[in-house]
Amino acid sequence: LQESSSATVSGTSYTSCSANYGGGMYLFSGSTATLIDLSAQDNHDTYGGPDIYDTGDSYFTCATSCTPGQYSNCRGLALTNAAYECYVSCGGCRDCPAGTSSNEVGSTT
């Protein structure tokens, strides 16, 4: 993402990408990204960096498209250089079993 920009990215796959910095995605200074139903694997940069590279003053969130009362089984975490966890490869949303629920939109649990 360009400096001080904002984006919502939905239903996207970053697989086997390479770049000078940030294998799948590079977030410039002041950027904000919302990543929904992301799939990421085997991305790298010239220096062995992660799937998602954050310059340090950007912000990103990762979620699924699940609605309240649904969940998704995520199969991993995107590699990032930030403190954020970014669940990836979550597959479709399923209804929560009877007697349980999640009231968060985009829940991964």
C-alpha cells in the first residue's frame, strides 16, 4: 500500500510471491489495511522477509467474512514482522454448534 493510504482486501491469495521487501504485501508508512479471507503462503523478499511487511507505523487487521454465530477453521498464520496475528487459509464459514456462539464479526474462533 502507498504511504498514508487505506484499503480493504477481500478473498485474495498471495502465494509464492517475491519482492525486494515484503514478499506478499508491503505496507508503507501510515497505511491501514483490512485483510478479509486472506490466503498467504511461501512468500518471501530478497532478505528472507515475511508474507506481510509493515514499516512500523502502519496498521493492519485480518478477519474472515463470518457473521455472528459462525466460525472458520484457519490453517495457519501469515508471517509478519509486526506484533499482529494474521490468520490465513480459513476456508468457508460454518454455523457454531448448538449451545455455543461467537458474537464477533470476522471471528476465527
